[in-house]
Amino acid sequence: MNTRFIGGGPALLVKNRSRTLVVADLHIGIEADLAAHGWHIPSRSASRLERLLTCIAESDPDRVVLLGDVKHNLPQTTRQEYRELPGLLDAIREKAPLLVVPGNHDTGIARFLEPGELLPSGGAIIDGTGYTHGHTIPAPELAGHLILAGHHHPLVAIRDEVGCALRAPAYLRAGVDAAALFSRARKPGERQETGEPDPEKTVRGTRETRVLFMPAFNECAGFDVVRILRHPFSPLSRALRQETVEIFLADGTYLGPVRMTEPGEEYGPV
């Protein structure tokens, strides 16, 4: 399996037996939410779609996977989302088959999708790679695979010696404590149903589980990688082996361990 970083997205092309273009966190309709809080900006959905179609043209994928939070508002669907989502999704379908992993913002997304396009909320394996949004415990069958996840919107701050900083979308790659992560699939004391896979048995003896947190495609969304690690807010981020965390820019430039993004400061979880 090979990957190609597409900085103009950000997007990721996963190449194995087939080619999968992956995009996370479009958050279509975010402008309506910003307006409700006093920030009035024109919709940028058309420019985001143009960027996405450019990524599709450059990568020639066999499918496009939207890694959750296709829409922004919850629990309702706004007029902006009703107006913009159908055309955006149709434009993608004209270029390649579409699959959607639902995220926590995707209430009601099924009404905009065609049969077979909506994947399970816990994620799925596609051509040997795991895909999940990242707000819930992944499905046990994702153990032992590379898991691509959205939800976290990682940004990295690159500082120079005088303190000036550039904030840029980034990828966060790390190993995962799979036993701890998938053992949370059942609540303490909850009994296993007949025929239900046992998460602990699923991860036992599997290969190492790794995760790659993808940056948000929506330029208005971002969260500092150091804050993601120091204050984890999802099952996946709480299960990261923090000593293995590495950072990449959107174009694939390798920055190194996360401590390299904090010059002069000793990094460590608190």
C-alpha cells in the first residue's frame, strides 16, 4: 500500500489494488453556523468543490471516500446545506463512485446519499485500509490496519527563532494501543451477545494498529496537534501511543516527532 499526499486539498490518495481518494471534514454549511454567532462570510462551498474536483482530476481514483462531517450543522440541517449538498455530491459522483463514513455532524446525511454510499458509523475496511470518522470507537475489524480518521482537524504551528508562527494543516501519524481502544467497545459489565465478535479476541495476535489523523478539507476548521495530544477528546486520540506520534504537512513534508513543533519546550502529555 502506498499513499500520495495532495497538498492542494488537503487530500490523500491511497493506492493498493485500487486507488482511493480520501477527504475529511468538508463541513458544508459552516458559514450559516458562523453567521448565527455573528461572523458573516460568504459561502465558500463552490471553491471547496473546485479544489476537490481538482484533486479528483489529478489522482484519477477508483472511488472517493468522504471521511465524515460532510455537513456542519447539528442536529438540524440548515437551508444552506439543503441548497448546496445535492449539487456538490452529484458533482463528485460524476467523476468517481462515492462512499461516506458518517461523522458526528452528519445527522440526516443519508437523505442526500444513494443506496450503498453510506458506510457504518464505526468505519470499514476498503482495499486493506481502515476508514472511520474518529468520534467513536472504531469497528473491531479495523484492528491491525492503518486507520485513516478525520474529526480532529490537526494544525501544526511552525515557529522561528524570533517567535513568528505559521499555522498549517497537518497529518498526525501514530501507533495505537489497540487492546485499550477496542476493549472500550463494550461498557463494563455489559454481556456479549451471541454471535457478536469479541473486541479483545479480535485485536489479539493482529498486526500493529496505526492511525493517521487527516487535516480538515474545510479551511475554517483546525485544532493544534499539541492540544490534541495533551487534551484528547476521542477514543482514538486517548489511545495514541504518544511516543510514536509524527507530524506531516499537507503536502507530505515530514516534520518529525511532535516535540519538534515546540522549540525550546519539552513536550509531554499533562
